[in-house]
Amino acid sequence: MRLFEPLAIKGMELRNRIVLPPINNRVGYRGTKAMQFYLERAKGGAALLMSTPTLADVFASEEAWGGAENLRAFIKGVRPLLDAVHDAGAKMGVQLVQLSRFPTGLSLAKPIGDPVGPSPRFEPNPELMFLRPSERLLRGLTIQEIKIIIDKFAKAATRVREAGFDLVEVHGAHRTLVCQFFSPFDNRRLDEYGGDLINRMRFGIECIKAIRKALGEDYPLLFRLGANESRWGGVTISESMEYAAELEKAGLDAIDISIADHEPYSSPTAEHPMGTFAHLAEAIKSRVNIPVIAVGRINRPEIAELILSRKQADLVAICRQLIADPFWPEKVRTGRFEDVLPCLSCNKCIELALGGKEFHCTVNPALARENQFRILPPTKTKKVFVFGGGPAGMVAATTAALRGHNVTLFEKSQGLGGQIPLIQVIPHKKKVMTDLLSYLIRKTQNSGVKIELGMEATSELIENGQPDAIVVATGPSPYLPSILGIQGRQNVVKADEILNGQKEARGTVVIIGGEEVACDTAAFLSDRGKKVIMLRRGPQIAANELPILRAPLLERLIMKGIEMMTGVQYEEITDKGLHIIDNHGKRRFIAADTIVIAAGSLPNAKLAEELADATRKKNREIYQIGDCLRPRSLREAILEGTRTGMQL
């Protein structure tokens, strides 16, 4: 496979063509989390690991560290990480970034200073991102300030080299300051740094020239280029091709191709094709003679191989898939792709980190905590019964079995998966959820778990089996809101009954509820030609969704023509529809042939409650996990299943 052919960049030998690109992972460079995150991916087989986008001040500013001695201590402190990564056979680089601030204060945590841009204007705050309601006035940078920033990049690059990193990259994508200077939408300057293409390229080119001069000719220098922009009047691929050629002349050794837009557009979701931005890399590659890196939802080896064999790029950047499964490269290399834990392209890792929260992955609870989740043998082997074959139950059973316990998984239906089969019918989630379910079932089967389908928990079953521990993972029950007329009507159905095919929606459909299940059900029915109206009591649709996911979700519903009403009070359901009071206090009747209840879930705790007293009297361990404890997300189900399996 071309994917595993070595490649040299300015004398830096890479063992294959796989790059972990920069992501805001909030693990830093020192300490346990950084070591676990990067070392695991080095051991997993990636050739090049890029750091989180790092403010140039972190490496350039002695004042920000409180003096030169503290900065030297930081530089010395990253050596253990680099030594470990190198010992594992990988290389590591730093991506330097300048955001839209000109420092007037000193902070390593975030930029402090005047909001700035290439030219003055109002704009949504790019540091807060994701369509959050924040706007600010940017002032245009002065020529002197531009020179200071260029000098800062050069100084930071020399310290990156001094620290022992293998390369440095300048961030010129995702509406960072360097990217904004290139964008005709953002850059309205009338001097030598704005206007025509040559002037808009000048800032980025001068940064590269200054860094190259500071580093000398023998050290790899990369650039992440935002090659296209979705906004009218923004960056175009034709201009980016010219820019790339000029950057190469300025001293660039490789170029990393993304887009100019920031989140949510720069991280394709499950509804986007694999290799989303590979065509941009291909266009740039036609104009340069240096290695080109492609990015954009490259999750499968055949996609990576196709990009390389078509010569669209020389390397592939694989980010979220390496977050989900750091051993993706080694599993692919050794023909074990069925063992790969699939990434859902859900973007929750990105939103959580950029939102200032702890870095998490929906499917990989060990992310940046790998040492805490190593499979270790128990002090005592136990007989374990797990009731419920959803993700929480399967993961708990698998983890316990891999540790050496004797595990039996009971599922009352004829198939495993819990809520996942309901999600599988949603068109844009079908492929990723099918891949995940297949993986979980395979893992459960291969771990030695005994699986009993069509078996419901009874006291007789437990007394005959005499388990040492019981795990209850029986999932949720749909919540039925208190609305006059809701009970016993033929036109009232539950969302799960629609999604699993038990019942069919007729004619015009009203959906009561406004969170993820309601939104998915609305999209599902709209795709089947139904007129859909969504109603919810709260002030917003998908209010609990992460901002990075909420924006494309709402856009999807709007594009499908789904009507959404919030602030609704429900008065009565009839055979003809629903009487409501709208958010203006006006009474209305909404005609509907089918009313779908998608107003959330309640924990299905009946079994756990029945077993609690009996198991304690027998001195058995009992664990209640997943939605039967409290309805939440897939991430919590997998996390709790893993922790319980480790605890048994």
C-alpha cells in the first residue's frame, strides 16, 4: 500500500504517509495527558504528530512566562514527550497560530489584547466560534504591528527547533489571522498588505520568509492553507493555487490543505463524503513541487489509498479517526481493519475542547487517559450476568470478559444494539452507526461473552445461575407528556415506533419534542415525503445540542422544509390534530393526521429496583448503567460500560 511507503521532507524521514493533524485537544505539551495522548498515537503507527494549534507567544514571549528562565524550563520540559514519541518511531511538529488579537496583556491560556484584523469591521467573534451570539469591532493592524507579529512567528519557530521538535507549521486556515489576510472578504486594506492578490499574499509569504531565515535551510517548514471559503467573496481555489506556488518559493517544504472556514464547516460530519477536501489538495498539488497533505474525513484505508494513488496528495491527515482509535494505522497495516473502532464524525471531541471543556470522544472513553483504561486481570475471577444488549451492556460485558471474568449477556429481544438500530434508519447517520454496531457486536462475540438472545431477566434465572455480579443496562422508556387527549388515540405514536417500523405515519405529521430524537425523526419522515411540523415547549429547537452540531442540524431541518414552533403550550390532542397556545399567547389548532411523541425518555429502572434487595441479601454486586440509570448520550453509555467492566 502507498499509505505505508516512507517519505522524506527536508531530510526528515517519515515511516508512512499518515499524519495526525493539529486539533484543540487541551492536553498541552507536558504532563500525563499529553504523554498518553501523543505516545498512544505514536505507538499506533502514525508517522507525524502535530501539536494543538499553539499561540506563537507560547514559544516567543519570555514575558508571558514571567521571564526567560521559565520559558527555558518549558522548552526543557517538553523533552520527555519528544523522546517518547521518537522512541515509538514517530516525528512531532508544532503548529504556530496568531488569532485575532494584538497582545496588550500577557497570558499563555488565551490571547489578551485588542481585537484586530487585517482591516476594521464588525464580525462574529472567531475565537468563540460556532455561531454563538457574540459580535465585536475589529481594528485594522498597523504596519508596525504586522512586523511585530511576523518577528514573533520567526522567534517562536527557532524555539520550537530548540525544544527538539522535528518541524514547525504556520496556521493559515480556519480564519486565523494569517488566513484572514489572504481572504478578500476579511482583508479590505488599501496598503501593500491588502487589495489585489499579490498584496493579500504578502503577510503569509513574509511570515514564511522570516521563519526560513531564522531557521536556516535544513529544518522542515510547513503551512496549513485554507484553500477555499464557503462565503461569497472569500478565498477561492484558483487564488490559493497561486498562493501555494509563492509560498513554496518563499521557503516552504510541505503544504497542508484545509479550508478557510472555521467550525463547523472545517470538520465534515457523517453526512459529508469521505475525503471531503481531497479535491482541494489535488488542485494545489498541480501547482507545487513539495509534498501536499490532504485532510477531510479520511476514515477508511481505501479512501486514503485512493487519494494517494490518484496523486491528489502525498500524505493524508487523519484526525478524528485517530482520536477514536489511535491504532488505526497498525491495524490497517496488518490487515485487521475489522478491529478498528470507527469514528462517528460527530465532532463532539472538537466542540468540547474548543468550548473550554475536557477533551472527550463519544466512542473512546480512554482518550488522553489511556493508562487508566488498560485491560488488567482481576484479583478474583467472577461470574457476571449482564442484562441489556445495548451499547452500555455490550461494552461492560466485553470489558469484563477481556479482563478474564466469566460473562453472560442477556437481551430480551432477538438482536443486540439497544437504541442504535433506531438511529441507523436516519439517513445521514446510517453508515457510521452500522459500522459502530457491527464493531460492538464483533467485539462482544470475540471477547468470549456468552450471548443469550430472547432472554428476559427473572429471579429464577438469577437463582439458577448464581452470578457473583449483575449489571443492569436495560435502557430507557419513552416519556409521555401530560397532555389532554394523548392517551389511547390511534393517531398518537411514539418516535421509536416510527423509527423501528412498528407503526407508520400518515399524512401531515406533528412532532412533539425538540431535541435530537425529535429532529432525527422529523428528518426521517420528511425524507419520506411527509409534511412535518415540530412543536416544543422550550424556546429553542435542539437547545441541548452542542453549538458545533446544532448549526448544521438546524440548517438540515430548514432545507427539508420542516416547520418549527417553540414556546408552545399544549391544550388538547384530538383525532384531527392538536390545540395549542403559541408563543404569542394566541390559541391555534394544528391539523395533523399523525402526532409523534419525541419528548425524551425516562430510565427503565424496574429490573434494577426488583433486583436490588435480593442481590444485596445474597451479597452480590449490582451495577446500574446507561439509560436505565439516567437517559443520556451514547458517550455516557460507552463510558459507564467501560468503567463498570474495569471495576468488576
